[in-house]
Amino acid sequence: MNWEIFNSIQPIFEQWIKRIGKHTVEGLAKNQTDFIIAYSGGKDSSLLVLLFQYLSIQYKTKPPTLYHLSHGIRNINDVEAQIKNTMLSFGFPFFFLKKISLS
């Protein structure tokens, strides 16, 4: 994990928690709510995973399960390897599925 990025966005996460209500996050932690995050490797899903990483560290929420599906339409093995390594680096359980074309 890039701690510099993680630490720089902590105030944004806390603003979000303040807006939705700290009781909401505490309820997620108390109930150990399950989450699945569809992870594309892009900025949006990466930020969402960082948010859940923050929640699991600061508020003891249950870690999410990450899910990535490669449709196998393009030959992007390097990109897929990078996504898989990034998913590993988060330390959350994950599924990486790749459809195989039989044609």
C-alpha cells in the first residue's frame, strides 16, 4: 500500500463519515456487514477499496471481498497481472475470474 496516498486522503474519508453519520459506520462494524467490491483497477474502484481499508483499520469494519472479471475480449495479460498484484497488495480476500474464449 502507498501510505503517503492513504494518509493524504484520510481527512476526505473522515468528512464522508461525518456526512453519512459516524453511527452508520459504527453499525457496519458492529454488525460485521459483508461487502463485495467490483474492482476494475481504475481510480474509482481503487479509491473505494482504500475507503474500505480505512474503515477496517479505523473502525474495525469487516474487510470487503474484491471481485474482478476479465471478459477475455482483449489480450491484456500485463494489465490483468497488474490488477491481480494490486488486489493482493490490499490484503483483502478476492476473486479474479477470466472468461476464456473457445473460438
